[in-house]
Amino acid sequence: AQKITQTQPGMFVQEKEAVTLDCTYDTSDPSYGLFWYKQPSSGEMIFLIYQGSYDQQNATEGRYSLNFQKARKSANLVISASQLGDSAMYFCAMRENAYNFNKFYFGSGTKLNVKP
Amino acid sequence: EAQVTQNPRYLITVTGKKLTVTCSQNMNHEYMSWYRQDPGLGLRQIYYSMNVEVTDKGDVPEGYKVSRKEKRNFPLILESPSPNQTSLYFCASSLSASGETQYFGPGTRLLVL
């Protein structure tokens, strides 16, 4: 089974609107971390936000927030007030801390296009 | 400046010719990792290292070797490259295995003919 599933290969959003990128994960590890990364066309990987499995509150970093629904095993990224510079590939990732010795798993990514 | 560096950034080689991609970090991080990125597959972990002399396989270790003799360096070795190892490779590091942030290098684009 896929550890990380991103079901939206591509999305469009109007500038200044909010957008949600979906991510579901599969693990039996009680301790894990969830990450979102941005990859612009230039190719570098940029860390956006982190959520620990024991964190009670949803993580937020500026315009980014992670909608963590543990029972549903989902970790959606919400970008508020989209900007043209947000156009990029976005990857959801998970690190399993206990049973799998800190291995990382990435989804296949969502390509976001922000329209002016 | 805190960073992860990789060399070379681009490499074209031929099947069977051994190569090494270097990775170095200047943040005194314990955890380092190698990934390959292929279209439609996202990133897949090749090997990772929890600390000096401690390495373990990721999801796709076949055809690769690593070593961690010093904390700052984590080279990726392809003993006998094959065309299916043509890919974009990233090295990454974090303060510890449970670190909240993983810093990535700029990537190495490898073409095996």
C-alpha cells in the first residue's frame, strides 16, 4: 500500500484565493511526523511545515497551515491568499519514527498553478 | 551560511563506470539521507544515516552504496551505474532523526547512457 497518497496531480487557483492540497497517509506507527515541501521550477526542495503525530494543534507557518485529521489519516496543506510565486510542485511526506527507524516517504506531488 | 552542498550538480556518464556524488552539510546534523526523484513517483529514499558509521537502507537501495565516516559528509556511490539510475538525486540532513526540518541540497542530475 502507498504510504503517502496525493490524489491531485495538478490544480489551479486564482491569485489571492485559498487552496487546499490533499494528502492521506498510511501507517501503523504510533509516532510519526508529517511534512510539506515546495519544489519550484528551479528544482530545489523547500521545507514548508511540520506536524507531529502527537501534536494537538494544527501546525501553521505564515500563509501555510496543515489540516491534521488523525482519525482520517489526512494532512492537507492549506495555502491562504495564494500568490503567483506559490506556483510550484508540492510534496507531502511522512517520517515513521518508531517501527521503521526514521524512514521517509514522499507522495507523488501536486502541481499548483496560481492564475493572475 | 547553513547549507547542504552536493557535487557534481550535473553528470553524464556511461553504463558501468563507477561514480560518487558527494554531499556535505555544515550544520552538525546527525541525520543525513539520499533520495532520488523520478517523474510521477515523487522522492524515494535510497539510504539514510542516523550518525557516523550508522547507515541503513531506504526504499530503493539496490545499486547504491553509502558511507558515513565523518559527520558532515555522506557520499553516494554507484559502483556500476545503469540507465535506470538516471534520475535527480537529493541529499538532505536534519539535526536528529526526529528533527522537524530536513534541509535539502540543490540536487544532482545524473544521466547514465
